[in-house]
Amino acid sequence: MDVSISLVIFLALAAMAIISSLMVVVGRNLFNAAMFLGAYLLVIAGFYFLLSAELVGIMQVFVYVGGVVVVLLFGIMLTSQMINVRLVSALQQRVLTLVVVAALVGLLVSIFSKTSFYYISSAEAPRDSISLIGKLFMTDYVLPFEVISVLLLAALIGAVIIAREEGRQ
Amino acid sequence: MLSSAELLNFANSHGIPLWAMDAFIAALIALGLFAAMGLGFMVQVYMERKVSAGLQLRYGPIYVGPKGSLQLVADALKFITKEDVFPSSAEPWIFRLAPVVMFAAAFLGLLVLPFGPGLVAKDLNVGLIYVLAIPSIGVAGVIMAGFGSKNRYAILGSLRAAAQMISYEVPRSLSLIGIIMIAGTMRLSSIVDGQGIWYIFLQPLGFLVFFVATMAELNRTPFDLAESESEYVNGYHTEYSGMRFGFFFFAEYMSLFAAALLTAVLFLGGWHGPGPVILAPVWLLIKVFGVIYVLMWVRWTFPRFRIDQVMDLGWKVLLPMALVNILVTGIIMSV
Amino acid sequence: MSKLEEQKLPDKLPDSLLEREFEIEELKSRPEDTIVSQELTINIGPHHPSTHGVFRAIMDMDGEIITRIEPVIGHLHRCFEKIAENRSYAQFMPFTDRMDYTSAMLNGWAYAMAVEKLAGIQVPERAEYLRVIAGELNRAISHLMTYTFSGLEAGAVTPFFWWFEERDKLLDLFEEIAGARMTFNYARIGGVSGDAPDGWFDRVRDFIKTLRSNLDEYYKLLFGNYIFKKRMKGIGVISAEEAIRLGITGPCLRASGVNYDVRKADPYSIYPRFDFEVPISYKGDNYDRMYMRFLELQQSLRIVEQALDQIPDGPIMAEGVPRLVCPPPGEVYAHVESSRGALGYYIVSDGSPKPYRVKIQAPSFGNLQAFTSMVVNNYFADVIMIFGTFDPCFGEVDR
């Protein structure tokens, strides 16, 4: 069998993704869960790199690992009560989770069965993906782009207001 | 991944699987980079000691090796042979992994940096964003170190460090937009090739913002609040000693080297200089160590800011300056 | 009134982290949706890079801002006052050097003055001049240390190393007259231990000349630095009334606008013969406290120069001082302006060769009171800086 390095890396990444995502769910320590979430997101970035989508991979690192996870860890560290809290799930929660998970698994399986895995795109990845993405943002996808901008602005203002309210007390 | 036909033939004739060959070459590149960094680390530490000693009317190391140049070997031996102190209240795995994460982040950042024409591990076409994004993994390492130590100095120091690094990533990234606009690419080697005139002259404001933000990213005085020894003893690595501390130390100097290299590549014309092409890496190294010297000079001269002053500088001074830089660059380019 | 007194202080110090854990348990038992912001208790010292010796402070921090401070002193307590009661008068002299070790000359001088006053000993002229020269040089270097040390606290390491050069040169000079480099034991009851060797006065002149020319660089390095000014100006302000009420003395008091210097207010030794000024300022912030020291240092050099011009020949010990000084029964209080403030010795004699009681009024102790009362609501980094501008010496605080 012709084994390429890409396959080896893919298998390693897949194993890491499965383990770390499981640890996020199974782990009882909040801080550890956040750490594993960060590891998982890094692995996803690795997948993007493997697919020659460097820009997306880097953005994954920039936004998720550098931004979201760090803010999450900040939140956990600043809230001292949460550092040592062990998460205990109640029975009702388990039932609800089971329903949601079953639905999700069903969805994934249906997608899985419909995908043909032996299709390889003949189109090569564009050399200069950034300028292409930039152009597309400003032409075809200008509406979603602007909507997201407004959403982020709203979130920013909301954060400032919440922080100010707390400061006043 | 293989480019050389000879290697391919060699692999085929000896029955070596391709993936093993690829992995071997990748490991070789990594080892080469690591060795270069080890050497760079030694040079930098020696330089830091001698520069600080020169500024402080001291000799610096003089006993180990000629003019004390092998001091770091002695230090490394000390690091390795030291007792592995493990705080009883520390979170075992987070405490152990934090130096590794820091080290990995610093090392990964080097992968796309060119040392000369063609001398680069991976000349990524988005190299510029890559070098800006990778240090954010280091922030996670800082937080892990602080939290894992379960030491209050360390927790506070890591919070300071993380807040500062996240804040300064913003002006640091924005200060480089002007360069991307002029060069029209994010490939670092193309940016160097495009520098007929050094970008420091085309982007003086951008350079200023970038340089200050770089100092803050590196946690060096006047922004060394994370390890402010007069306040938080040693910040996030208070509890670390021996080789674990050695990793932080190594990572710090690797990021310093990476930052200086990035500055030289982006603003100081990279490997451009008089003489034949073979001298290109020499010119680059001269520029890199020039930048490192300036960083050391600043470190050993200035006092440090207070945390709120650092935040004010980042958000209220550097960020508007970076935005103005983008605006001015855009106006000039479109005229 | 400061926030310190408003708050109900716990009966016991929250020494162990365990106690803190109980508080966390208590917080956990509250309803889940209430977010309680809890303050972090941080302990500084006794071994900490910027406690100027062995000082311990337990602080509550709200983010980076101090909300409560609990100072703990006494880690360097060595029973000096009690030791004095079990030694002869002369035997206690070496202990004085170990109190304020950065200006040891002034400490010994103060004790010698007190005993001389008690026993009615007249010190010869030349000895007085030597005391002034040694004391003022010591004051100058001590002030320079405080100044460069505040740079160290702000993160600038270099000035402190520069100071070592000046200090070392001075210690060379002191070694020539006193025979020691740190604990001089120079002042003696009735005089000083050694006369200046040949050429010593010229070397002192050279030392002053180089120090003067270097001062400009010292000034530029910290006072001329934007960041340092930003860290010092307007921080840790203390008013004149508050300063007097808390018993601050020395440069810290004069920075608040109170013109009190023992050398002028209650002239001792031969100070009336010298022409010097007492610098004074009115803002009372960190910057002024440090700047007063910088100006005073220059005045000290002026005094030394005048003393070098005036110094007469003659003996350096009073005649007829017995080996075992037995002052007549009585009590005496003598004080000098030490580099940190008014340093006083109160001695009670019962006529025996040993003092009945020696009470030392240390300036650092008074200054430390002010520090603890004014740190609340300041940034942690500023607290360290304020501490540095008061520059307590713990050998003196704890004695």
C-alpha cells in the first residue's frame, strides 16, 4: 500500500482530534477542559494546513487558540470559584444530552453515507489565496461580510457596557 | 514533498517507504533549525550578559571559556543537573506542559522566517500572518504556567502577561498592513525581494508601532510586567527551576531572535546588502544582531511601565497610530 | 481618614492559605447565580526582591489595586536595646553600625554624641570635622543608593550598578580612616578611631569632583526619563499635616513642605559653621521625596568641601576619657539628622559602667508608619515604588 506522509499526519491528527475532543466532554476539571479545547482547535488548524488552506489554518490559530481559548481561560482564572469546581451532570441533563447526541450522530451518519470519499479535486489550490479571498469579500460576499462586522461591533459595544456597569457598582 | 529525483530513486532502490523518507527529511530540517537556534541562543545570552555588563560598569562572565563565552554551557549543565522542584500544590500536567507549549510556540514561529534567499524551512505564501498568529499559542503557555504553578505571583504575572500580549498583538498586526499594501504579498521572501528601498523609510510610523509592540510581545523592559522582579518576584515562571526554567529561557531568546529577524526582514531590507549573493545571510545576521542589540540596550536602560500605562499605550496610542498609518499609506498609494 | 481604619480587621492574621480556602467554601455555599468578586490575598516578604531587607506585608488586591495591607515587622529584631544594657558604653558602639547599615557613620556618631553629652566629654575640633566629613559622605552615598534603588524597583537595573562604583570608591576612603568597609565603628566616645592618613583629604576632594560630574548622568538616567517620571509624579502624596501626625522625618517630611532638619532646627556638633541649604518641596509625592534626596546629596558634598577647607590640626580623641566610661546618673537625649530622618538616642545612666536603658528613636520606623497608611487604593506596582521612596532600613526599624 502506498502510504504518503500526508496520510500518516492525517491519522495522527485525527487520533489527536478524537482524544482531545473526548477529553473536553469527559473531563471534570473546567480548566483542563478549556485546555483540551485549545488543543482540539489547534489540531483542526493542522487539518487545514494539510489541505493546503494555510490562511484558514492560521486564522484558526489566531482567532480560536489565541483569542477564544485564552479569553475562556482568563474567565476561568478570574472567577476563583470556578478553578476547583468539579462539574457534575444531573440525570435529566444526561437524558437531554442523549437525545441531542443521537440526533447529531444520525445527521453525521447520513452525511457520511452520502459523501463519496474517492473524489479528488482536479483544480489546484490557487497560489495567491489571500487576494482572491479579499476580492470575494468585497464583491460576491459583501453582504455577509458587512453583517458580520455589524454583529462584531454590537458585541464589542455590549462588552463595553457590561464592563462599565460592573465598574460603577 | 520530495523534490530531488535522486532521493526518490534512492528510496525506491532501497525499499524505503516514501512517508519514512519524508518524515526523515522533515526531522532533518527541524533538527537543523534547532541546532541553529541553539547556537543563536548561546550567542544571544552571551551578548545579553556582555551588553548589560557593559552598560552597568561590570565585566560580565569572564571565567568559563575565552572571555567567558562558554558561560552558557556551564549554565546549561547547571540547569540539567539541578533538582527538579515540583510544587506540591501544582497541577501536575499543566505545570509540566507549560514550558513545552511555550517552547513549541517559539519554535513554530521560526518555520517561515527566511535566513537568506531560499534558506527557509517553509516559504508559506501567508508567512506574515503566520508569524503574527503563532505567538498567540505562547499566551496559552503563559496562562498554563501561571495556573499550573498555583502560585499567586505566578497567576497574577501570567494574567498580566496574557493581557499584555493579546493587547499588543492588535497594533502589531495592524502596523504591518501598510507593508502588505505596498508589497502586495504576504510571502516573506517576496517582501524582501520587493525592498528596493527599505520599508523602514517608506513606513516609519509603521516601524515605530511595530517595534514598540514587539518589545511588549517579548515581555522585555519597559514592558516586562509579566516577570517584574520587584513586584511579582518572577511572574509566571516563579515556581520553575532547573531545566523547566531552561525551556522558558530558551523560548524567550528564540522569540527574541524571531522578532529581530522579522524586523530585519520586513523593515531593514532583509538580506540585501553589497557584495555577492553568498554574503546575503551574513548581511541578514548583521541586521538581526543590530536589532537585538537595540532591544538589549533599551532593556537595560529603561524602567518599566505600570500595567494601566501599558494598556493605555497599546490601545490609546499605538492602535490609533497603526490605523493612521494604514490610512496614510492607502492615500499615498492611490494618489 | 484612610480606608485601613474603616475596615474591620480580623482578630488574627490570615496567615495560612487554609483560612482563605474556608472563605472560598463559604462563597461556594451562596446561591449560584450571584457572582461574588473576591479579593486576592497576596503575601510579600519577608524575602522578596523589593522589601529593602526583611519586611512582610499581607495585602488584599482587587485586580491590581491594593485594598488592605497588613504589615509585619520584627523579622530583623536583634534586641539591640537590651544588649546595650548588658554592655559597657564603649562596647555598644559596634552595634550601632548594624542598625542603619547604609549610613553607619551617622549612627555611631549619634550614639557617641549622646554618651558624650551624658558624661560631659568635650570632643576635639579635628575629631568633629572628621565626623562631619565621614557622616556627610555617608549621607550622600546613602541618598544616591535610595535614588538608584527606586530605579531598580521601577525595573531599571543599570543605575543601581552605577551606584556600586561610587560606593566602592567611598568605601575605599572609609577603609583608610576606619579600617572597615561596612561596619566602620568609627566614632568613639570622645572622638574618632583614626586620623586621616596622608593625602586622604585630596582623595576625598577627587571623589567629590568625580561624583559631582557623574550626578548629571544619574539625573538623566532616571529623573530625565519619561517613564520614571510617569511612575513617580503624583503618586503616594502625603500632606504636611499628615506627615507630621504620622511622625515622618527626614527628606520625606521635607518633600511635604515641612522645613525641619535637625542640623538647622537643633544645631549640633559644628554644623552652624557651614553654609548649606535644606532643600524643601511642597507636593509630597514620590518624585519629590526622591528629588529631595538628590538635592540634599549635593548639599552634603558642599558641607564636606567646606569642612575640608576648615579642618584644623590637633588630637582626634578627647583627653582623659577612661577605658570604662561611667557617666553620672541622669538621662540624656541626643539626636542627629541621619540620612533617613531624625535619629535619636535616649540614654539613662545609673552611674554604673553599663547604661540603665538605651532607647533608639529610628527614623525608618516612623516613615514606615506612613507607608502602611497610604498604600490603600494604589496600584501594586506603585505600592512598591512608594515603599522605595520612604526607604526604610529594617536593621533600624526592628533594631
